[in-house]
Amino acid sequence: MAVSAFPFSAPLDRPVLKAFGASSGKSLESLGLRTVGDLLRHYPRRYEHRGELTDLAGLALGEHVTVVADVETATIRRTRDGKALLEAAIADGRGRLRIAFFAGHPGRLRWHEGKLVPGRRGLFSGVVSQYQGRLQLMHPDFEVFDPEDEAQAREEAAWPIPIYPSSSSLQSWQIRRAVRHELDGLGDGEVPDPLPSGLRAAHHLPSLLEALRLVHVPQEDADWHRGRHRLRFEEAFVLQAELARRRARSAGQAAVRRPGVAGGLLDAFDARLPFTLTAGQREVGEQIAGELARPHPMQRLLQGEVGSGKTVVALRAMLQVIDSGGQAALLAPTEVLAAQHVRTLRALLGDLAEGGFLGGAEQATRVALLTGSLPAAARREALADAAGGAAGIVVGTHALLNPDVQFADLGLVVVDEQHRFGVEQRDVLRTRGQVHPHLLVMTATPIPRTVAMTVFGDLETSVLREVPAGRSGVRTFMADARRPNYVARTWTLVREQVDSGGCAFVVCPRIAADDDDGGDDADLLADEGVGLPPEGAGAPRPPLRAVLEVRDELAARPELAGIPIGLLHGRMPAEDKDRALDAFASGATPVLVTTTVIEVGVDVPAATAMVVLDADRFGLSQLHQLRGRVGRGAAPGVCLLVSSADEGTPAWERLETLTRTTDGFALAAADLELRREGDVLGAAQSGTASSLRLLRVARDADLIERARGEAAALVGQDPELAGWPALTDAIEHRLAGSGEEFIDRV
């Protein structure tokens, strides 16, 4: 059941079933509007204008007109094809006009017939068309009024007309009337305002009731602009107030200091590093080291470019915690990524990861892996190493969240690709011990500042922009999937890369040709538009490419004759995934046909080519991550985006943008402009009553910045917002349930 948008206010908590009766109330409920408060938060999506009143003698074909006229006749009859037709004649003393309404059944026109009574005067608005030589309005918007209302109706004819999200059973004009009926009876005391009066005055914002009247009953365009601005600010402020309160609560929690020790694992690791840390890695490392040494839990988001060295920064933080007597848990979204992390960490640590084993360094730890598909014996060993403290680092998927996973002294939780986890999952590990461990959230998807402070607003943010020395970069090209010569050139280029000692990923959006969705990657691709009609295309497009069919197709192509071709997707057993990646990394199968399971974290320095099939069905950020899997070694990389998108369509523009730049932050900003807002803010913002309605992170950066500052100041004075009940009520009701999830998802 939807939660009222106006908490604890009797007039606004009134169910629509009681306010409007069973029939209309059920129609409103079908739109998710269960209370009068929900109805008033059902904002118009756009506004139209009737224009100047026109006399019937001066009408022109194709013109959008508004006329005041008297009803002369109105009848319902059946047409030859069985439809119901209401036909009426209206006149204003200077001319006559036909108006018509069609419906599948006469009963659907009875309401119109009841209003269009001969002798009644009304306001009719629509586009002038012609039928059998007579001018007419088809399905006009209209209102009939009593004689004493005529002057008011003429005045309101020039006002903007709110157009609401509606349904087949509830038209926009019906919603407009219902909203206005409720607004007319409300006073300021009946609409609690989450914005403190001083803040409203400082920013020249109207009260909440006034803002609602401005957006629902505007007399000019400036009115609804002003009302929407206030409501956007309110949405930003309510969210930022909760994020500021979370930050304040975190600052008040106790954590174990993890300052590290001289001559420990971290110093030993630094001494063995075969490369020099970038300036960004050193700066962020110092930030993290300082926060780990404090008696309050660190809460930091580490974002960076593809290949910017986040793993090394995270590992150094984990070693500092181990040196301080604690353990670290690394939570990854997929088994492939978890296994990759284990391989990478063990390779970086060498004998420092062989604690207790023959050949291990004198001061060493262990890196354990915990996933759902581990064999029973390996799982028991990993659980014992975690619980006993032998494993200083435990890497795992959601399996880490199981109650039987215990730690001797968990000091740091590292969450990789946070947007794949919900807040409850993230906090399972953080709340398992006596005190909260420190938290480091990593993402390889560059996040615009506005999104970071909106979605990760309870975390401090660090950014890595530099790419370590030795990376050769990637060139990106588009290839038209409908042109055989382009396709042939694509596979010839792959052949050239393999012959030069490189290897190539071939990414497909599906596993099998008969899949209805993206297979194991459906959750990754749904937000990017997979399954939707191609943008700007009229003809049906071919089915999405699938790894199983593409592998067979490539094996038969003359350009790739004699080249072993591997296969990788999320439905394979963990051992088969590991073997597939190992064979690819060693060059035994230099071409790997895969789903987006390799999107993040997979590090194969020999990979020099990336071919993405159906590239137009992916978002910019995801394509940038895929491109980041190649060119990680000394040899330059090439990325080929194979697509059937037509030039000039939004899909084509996405791909063309990717060919112009490798700057992930520039691409993230472009992606934010191109994608639906709900994709940016998370699945929780899909239209529930508690979701944000008007705030847009791509457009409202300055407004969000101001709201964040005001919220931080208010929480600084009153950390629990005890003195602001309307604000705390708004936080509780708007950010409850899915709204809580929204705060921690991007």
C-alpha cells in the first residue's frame, strides 16, 4: 500500500475512496493514489495553452481553438462499424460547430451526454477539422458551466492547462478537477511543510500549499515554474537532510583504530611493488590511512577511471588493518569478479599471501575465497580461516553475507561495484561485530558529482583520475552490422591482433538464441534498454546476438580459421569459468566469446581487442567498462562497436560519443543526460508514492548543492532533527522502504 506523501495530516490522509466514492476512488488507486495527499503529489507532466477565445465565425482548419458556445443538440448513435458516436452541435450566435466523440460502447459516452444538455453553455477546446464539408472538433476538452460561472470560465480560458499522467479509466481533466476540488478546501495549517520557514525566506520559496496551488492551478507559466522549483528544492532537501543525519550518526559511532605498524605487511608490500604509485594513489592512500586510524568508522567512496589502480589502494588499506590485528572482507557482485580479485591479490602479495604454508613469508597472511559454488571441503576451510583469523583477507560474493560466515576481528569492509548491492546487504557485514568496521566502497564507473552527493551522500568521496604508467590506451571504432564488408573487417582485425600476440574479447548481450532476456546478465542489461525497440528504427531488428551461436559462427569464419575460441557466461560452473579465463589469459584460447560477466575487474594484460556485438543496446557507462578490459598492458588496445543503429538516432549518438573520448567522467556526464532518470537513481525510483517526482540530477546540480549545504547546517545544529517534526515525518514516509534502497543505489 502506498504511503501518504503528507504524513499525519488528517485531511490529506483521507483515502480517495472516501473522498471521491468507490468508482472514482478505484480509478485513482489504479494510478497508485490512495490518499488525498498522494493525489496532490501527482504533479502535471506538462502544460498546454488554450490560447485566445475564438468566435465560431472565424475558425480555420488545423487551428487549435478555444470557444465559448451554447449546446444546441446532442445525440448518441451507432456507426456503421458498430462504434458509438456522440454528435453535438454548438453555437455562439455568429456560427455553428459540430463536436464528436467516439467510443466502443454507448455507456462510455453517457457522462458526456449528461453534460452536453441543450441550452447549457460551455468552454470547448481542440483542433479544428472538417467532416462532410462542416467544421468540427473531435474529442475536444470541454467544461460546461452555470451562467454565474461564465465570467470566471472566460478568465481561466487563458490559464495554462495542467496535463496529468492518466489512464484509460481516468482522464487528465478528471484528475485536474479532483485536485482542484481538494486544494480549494485546504488551509496552510493542514499541509505540514518540511522546509523550515527561515530556509524558505532565505531562498524566496513559497509555502508547500502555495507551491501546490502554483503547479496545479497556474494562472501563467511563471506560476508553475515557481511552484516546481520549490518542490524540487524540497525533494533535494529532504533527501540531503537524511544523508546528513546518517553522516552525523556515523561520526558518533565507535570503531577500532587501525593505524598499522611500522615494519608490517604494508611496509613489506610497498617495498616489493614493481611500479611507482601514482600521485592520486598516494594522496587517496593517505586519506584512507588517516581515517582508518580514527576511533570512528571510515565511510569512503573510491571511484576512478578504468585501470586507475583502485585495487592496489584497497589492498594497502586492507594490509594496514591486518597490521593492526584486524581482518578485511572484500564483497564482489559476481563469482567471476570475486575469483579475479583473489588471483590479483595473491599475485600482488606473492609469498605475503602464504601465511602458515611452506614458502610463505615470515610475516604473511592468507587470502580466502567464499562463493556459493565452492565445494564443501573448500568452503569449510575458508570458513575456518575467516573465523580463526588465519585469513586476513576474505573475498566473496553474496555468500559472505550468510550467518555462518564469522570473522575473528573484522576491521574493514570493501564493497566493489556498490551499485550491485542494496543497503541491507552492505550493512550485514558492517553490523555483525561489536563495533562497526570501517567501510570502503569502490566503483569503476565514474560518477558525476551531482549523482555522488545524491546517491552516495552518506560517504566521503575520493577520485582516481590518473592511469598508471605503462598503459597504452584504446582506440574505439564503430562498425555497421548490416554491411558484410565491415563485419569481415572486424574479424580480420581480430585475427591481426591474435597474430601479433594479443587476444580478443567478443561480448554478446545474451547467452542462448532462445533466451527471452539477457540470461545471466539480464539484471545488468535491463537498465540499458535491452528488449526495447531500437531507437529511431521502423523495421524490426534481428534478435540480439548470443554467445553460444556467435562462438559457432566465429569458428566457421575464414578470418579466424585455426584460432581456438573460448566461451564464458554466468551460467557456467565456477570451475569452468576459471578455466575459461585462465585459458584466455595464457593465450591457449586467444578469442573469448562472453557476456558482460567480464565487465568489471577482469584484468588480462594480453587482451588487446574488444568486439561488442549489438553495442547500441548498452549504455555508455557499461560500454566504457567493457572497453577498459583491453589495452591494460604494453600493447595498445582496439574496441569495435558493432551495431545496426541508424545514424542520427540516440543509440548511434551514444556510440559515436564513445569513439570521441576515453574520459570516463565526460562519458558519465553524457550518460546521465541520455539515460532515463530512474536508471540513474535506481530501480526504487520507478513510480512508487515515495519516489522522487521532479528532481533531476542531470539538471538540478546547483539546487542539490544548495540543499546539501542547508541540510548539513541544520543537522549540525540538531543532529537528530528533533525540532523539525514535519521534516522528520517527510524523511520517514518518503524514504521508507524502496526510498531507503534508493539512497544506496545508483
